[in-house]
Amino acid sequence: MWPLLGHGAVPPAGSSRARPGTGNVSGSQRRQTAYGDEVSDLGTASANDTLVRRFLAAWERRDTEHIVDAFTDAGVYHSIPLEPIEGKAAIRAFVEGFAAVPPGRLEIRHQIATEAVVMNERTDRITLNGRPIVLPICGVFEIEDGRIAAWREYFDLGPVRAVFAPSG
């Protein structure tokens, strides 16, 4: 499935089309992940799949430390309808802004992973401004050395705006 990822996709390990210098760890190096696990498959599609699943589970728990630690120091979160958030300090401030928001459910419908990219289609069920909201989302995660270097989310901002609109 990797050709479907488009520009920047990394072919499967062992492919004759693999590109060197992608910034990913290859081989059987051991390293501690953002979640404290020591893994020998860092940089593999499987490890990246697990990283993103645990990252989204941390959002469900509102676990700020796990969320922020999953990013590289220069990590970027970009909710495409809005301005990007760059660097761990800014990401931390953004995540802490959700402290009073009730935990939600981030249901992954489909997810694919390579050595450098994880993409998912999911449905987020959250409460904003005291009102439930359902957001279909497509997420793209660029992974470097077992951490999220960039996270982009594509969704319709209309439902979010609606929960903040005056009732009546």
C-alpha cells in the first residue's frame, strides 16, 4: 500500500526503491520510546503504528506528559483549518488547554503505517463548550527516531464552530 501515500512516502524495508537519509532508525537498534518502552524495532511500520495508537489513547486520557513527550523537540501540530503549533512548549500549552475538557473517544477506523509515516481515518467523539461533537478526521503523522515530527489533521471546522455559536 505504500505507493498510495504519495510524496514523502518511504517504501517498505528491503525494497529496491528505499530512500536513504530519511532520518529514521533502521535495523535492530534498541531505544526507549516516548512511552517508556524499550523497543528493538524502532523506526519500523509496526513501532510507528503502536506509537500513534498510544498517542491517541493518551489524548483520550488527557495525559499531557505522554502527548508532549511523543513529539520531537521541533515537532509541529497542524490542524489544517487553523495555524500550525510549533515546538514542544507551544504544543504543551495547546494540550493543557484541554485540561477542563471531558475525555473523549478517538476511534481509529483505518490506519496504515510505514517506516516514516502513519496515516489514519478516525472519528473523534468529544465534548466542547458542554456540547457533544462528532468529527470525522484524517490524520497524518511524520515519524522520526520514534517520535512525532509533524502531525497534520484534516477535518471540517464547521461542527466545532457550531458548538460555540449562540443557541437560539
